[in-house]
Amino acid sequence: MEITSPNDQLRLVRSLFPNFAETLDAAHTEHGLAEAIPDQSGAGFDAWLDDEARQLREGALAGAPFATLPAAESSRFERAFAAARLVAQRSHLTLPEPEAFVEAGANLLALASKLAADPALVPVIAPYGLGPERWRELFRAAAEQQGSPLSGGEPLLLAAEAVDGFAILDSIPDVTSSRVEIALPEGGSVTWTLRLIPSSPKPPLLGLGFAHGPHVSLPEILMLQLMRIASGERPVDTESFTWLAGSLADGRLAARHVFDESEAVIRISCREIGNQGPHLGARPPVS
């Protein structure tokens, strides 16, 4: 789905909270407050709606998107979205609200049951379509965070093969994933997905070649690391490598991820798909 206008946003809010919308309409009519709402066709309304939504999220509706979930899983979703929002703000990106993913087909209750079954899983809200330089900007911003484990120089290093095949690595690997498309002010758009990613220090499946997937995508592993850093947590893959979805060089190569703690950088390198070893493995996503 694509949310590009204030009216789209208003329709989404009203469809998600019909009873609240009806009550609000009645209050506006009874107390003559309609004039307090700006014209719905311009930037003024957009800003007003954003402010109203923020106040609702921080007030009476705090946690509402996950209110029907068990407390532990609701908290895990809330923490994930809070961390992802911090990451997005650093690059002036708009993170979709949980309701947008629900409207796009995400089953939060089913995801919550999978979260409950595996404490290592983390909801990761990942953007596709940023391009290599925008990702580098995100990691430079993360390096400036107090106590960041990242180098202050260039904390995201992409191998030449990864840059050449970036369009493949930046494609959504699961066509069934719920996705939300948001237009960028400068043109173009970013597509966001929501999947559960294993966040254990090492991949849960080790010693396997690329054929043993499915694999986490490049945007998902990068976003997982940025979310962990934003939350003050240690990056994953300090002593291991994780295969990334998408084969390169006519199927001969695949990308892998590691956090090089000695250099304080994230490295995306490429190896032949048959390569395997005790420290190389997969983080199968769950959706």
C-alpha cells in the first residue's frame, strides 16, 4: 500500500478507529470545534494530523496497536518500533505505523505467537529502496550516538561486488511479505516490510552454505544492527558471518555480513555460494 497524502492518512486513522472517529465528530459538532481542524488539503492539515496522532500515541492510545497481544509480545513490538523510529528519524525517513502494516495484511497476533516461541526473534521494520549512500548516512549517524560501538569514520563497508549487485540485495526476498510504501519528499519512495529476525549473537544455523536458506535480507540485517545500537545493545555477528538473501555474479557469489569489532565497522563481503565454515550461517526470517 502507498500512503502519499493527508487524506490517505485520515482515511487510515478513521478506518482503524471508527468508534473514536464517530465520537470525535460528534464532539466537534456539539462544541463547534470543526474550525480547529485545518483545511484537509494542505500541509497545515498534515502537520495537525501528525501532532494529533503523536498525542494519541503518547496518551490514551499508547500501545493501542498491540493492545490485543500478550503483554510480553506487545512490549517487544513496542520496543522494536520505538528503536526503528529513532533510526528513521536520523535520516529524515517516515517509519510506517503498526496500523499501516495491519492494513497491508500483517497478522500481529500470529507474529506474536511466533515471538513467544522464540525469545531471540525481533520484529524488524526494514526499508527497501534507500540505495548504498543513504545506508552509509544512517550508519554515520549511528556512529555519532553516545557510546556507539561504530567507528567515527566510515562504519559501513560494502564490497565492490555488493555495490555492483546492490539492486539484488535491496530487493524484497519474500513476495508474500506485507509491505507499506511511503513517498519520499525528494521523489521516489521507500517500501517497508515487517518480519521477525533472529537476533542471537551468532546465526542459529551455523556451518552451512548459501543453499541452506532462507536468508535475511541486507536491509533487514542492517536495520537490526541500527535498532540494536539505538537501544544501546551490542551488535550481532561479532564472531560470526550471516548469509544475505540474493545471489550475485550470475549465481556464483552471495553476500555475507559481519560486525568487525576490531575496526568497529559493519562489513558486507561476498563469497562463493558453496563456501561454508563453523562461523558462517543463516538467520531464517519469520513472517
